[in-house]
Amino acid sequence: MKANIQSHVHLELDFETKSELSAVMNSIIPDNIDCPNGLVVTMSDKDNRLILDIFCTREIYVIISTVDEILSHIIMAKQVIANAGS
């Protein structure tokens, strides 16, 4: 039996422009709509900063893999934005 643990990750990521921030936010919103039970992802922005809070009441690997997936999607979105501008 795996032990569940309450965990919380707070991330603040700075972007160069508001338009880049908006594009990245729009690209990751669909990933965070239907989270499994015990996992909540909230997202907001302030100035040119993306603020993510991830709350989990499941096994610790769930929040770790969620953070990894979100950051991977952000990196991919930033690469697409950079390639579109060149």
C-alpha cells in the first residue's frame, strides 16, 4: 500500500513579454482542466509572471510528475513561440 501525502508546489516563472506569457498560459490551460482526484492545479498571472500552485493529496510521485509535465509543456510552448518569431 502506498502512502498518500499532502503536498503543495508553488512556481513563479518570469516571461519577457505579456504576449509570451499569454501564449504559454493558453497552451497549458487544457492540460489542467480535468485533473485526477486529489490533484488541483491553479494558474494566474501578475505582470509578466506565471504563477502556478499545485496541490496534491496522493502519492508524492503524482505531484513530481505533474510539475515535470507542466514545465515540459512550457518549454515546448516557448520553443514554438521562438520559432514562429524567426
